[in-house]
Amino acid sequence: MRRAAVPLAFLAITGCSEASFVERPEAKEGIAAAAPIIVAVEQYRAGYGSYPPSMDTVPIQSGIRKHANSKGIRYVALNHVNGYTVSFDFPVPPLRPQCTYGKLENQSKPSDWQCTGK
């Protein structure tokens, strides 16, 4: 899927570039809220040999789950490649950047957080 280019007017007005989305406070809050989810997913994998099939099966405390849900954190199991993604959106009018973190079975380490405008 091809994403739309960031309008130049947006960049000029806000002083943002796509690379700087990950540095915004909203992105940092989302990344912090997602951290316990990622830890729990990796612990589940270590114990069961596969990733949890859904966010509901990620073994975390209800308070952590509620906080992650309030930040719009999404977990998606990628069963066809034995991996997962964790992502969230945040508003930066006129865009809604999305931040994504992922791990595939054949990767020695997870990807870094990537935040892009859409």
C-alpha cells in the first residue's frame, strides 16, 4: 500500500519531517505505553514457542491493558511469518502519523520504531 506524501505546507508550518514524528511527545507516550505489551509478547513467545494470537491473549495486568487501549495500542500476530507488529496512531493535523514496531521470526532483533505520516 502506497502512503500519501507529506504536504510541504504541513512541514513548513509545523517544522516537522517524517523522521521527527518519532520524537514528538505523542509518539513517545505511545511508545512508552506499548513497551509492557512488547515485553509480555516476548515473554509469551519464550514460554509457549509462538506469539500470542491476539491482544486479548497477551498476558498483562488489566491496568496496563487499559492504559495501552487508551493510547490506541494495537497488537497484530503475523502467523504466516511467525512475527508480530505493535502500532498506534496519533493526531498531528492535518495528518495522523502511525508508529509501528515489529518482529519477524527470521530477524535477529526487532525493527526500531518507525513513525510515518499518512
